[in-house]
Amino acid sequence: MESRSARGRRRRARLSPLTVIGEVLLLGGLGVLGYIVWQPWHTGVAVTAKQTELSAQDSARWDAAAPPVEPGTVPVAARPAAGEVFAVLHAPAFGTTYANRIGETTDWWTVLNLDEKGIGHYENTQMPGEPGNFALAGHRSGPLINSFREIMNLRVGDPLFVETAEGWYTYRFRSIEYVLPDAVDVLNPFPRLEGQPGEDQILTLTTCHPKLAGSDERAVAYSVFEGFQPRSDGPPAELLELNPTMERTQASRGDQEA
């Protein structure tokens, strides 16, 4: 008759290497599947909602302490400290309600990878309202935030609005090009566009290309400054037309203040 200890040893037989490998592959597959589901939800839903909420808070804060602007002038936005959020980019071509905060510097872990920031200003370029090149960077793909994912949606003449404490700077998209990562001249005061250096103002957006993966090239989108509207006048009418939710937000804010 088989002893109890012999039966126990038989029940506790070691797992075969193939069984262990199979279980590891199964867990790995579940992890990959979970990431595939989580990543687009995080960047496309959670981050978008967070950016919309924080941008609205910035707008309300700037409304409450807007600096005086002399009529008919275009003020130069105040240069911020490193890492500081100083503006919001509204780009209806990226999505009707698209609003993304802009921080100073293009460091990944200070601005670009943070879901409460995500767009970085090249510190050696000009500020809104200043003649030259207001140049920004943002990720196009990645697990945390994809601020410039839809840069290819831009069409000639599309508006881009930069909101600051001073007011709203409107730019018109003109062209896009693809360059190698070492083409740093795209950050020059007036790169690759017809215009008057020292007088004209442009907005440059830079991001990695291709869209889904890799960074072999950079996609660089250029827009030309069109006009400025002080905070006392509210958001530009064109932005309210393209993004009706902003008009409702403004009306709600007015009711609360009343």
C-alpha cells in the first residue's frame, strides 16, 4: 500500500519548464493587452479632459488679473520661469475642443511628458507678440501625452490661438515640412518662410515623425501671426464659432460672477 508521504510527493510534482514559460507568456500577453486598451483611453480621454479643465482654470485666473493693454497694441507675453505654465494653445484642427497648456522649456520630465502640461516652449525662441519665432514642441505618440498627434490635420489658413494672461494671439497655418532631427535652423528667428525678419511673427510647432512610432524625422508646422485680442474683449469670435463649448463656459463664468 502506498504511503501518505509518497502520495504527497507525487501531488507536489514540479512544474515543467514549458508550463512555466506558457504562464509567463500568458501574463505578458495580458499585460500587453491591458496597455493597448489603457494607452489610448489615457491619452485620448483622461488627458484631454484634464487639459480642458486646467485650461479653463488658467483662463479664469488670467481673467481675474489681466494686465492693462493699450488699445491697438500687441503686447509681448511675459517670459516665464522654467517649467511654468504661461499659455494655452487652442487648435480646432486638432479637435473641436482642443486646448493644451504650454510650459517653459522642452525638457521631457519638466514639461513634455507631464499630462498637466505637454507642450514646451523652446527657451531660446521668441514670445507671443515679439517679432521672430515662437517655437513649441510636443509629442506625437507615446504612452503619457500626445499633444501634437493630429498635426497633419492642419490645412492652409487654419487658425491657431495662443491664450496668455495678456490676451489671445491668432496665427494662420501656412505650411508643414519634414526635416532631420539636427535641422535646428527651424528655431531661427525667422526660418524657411517668406517675410520680414525683425518685424513678422510666426508660430512653429515641432514634433516627431512618423506618427505612430519612431523619431527618424521631425514634422515642423509654420503659422503666421494675424492679430491680437485683449482679455477684456473675450475669446476671438472665430474660436467661439469653432468651439461652441467655450462660449458656454464664458457665459457660465459670467453668471457666477454676477
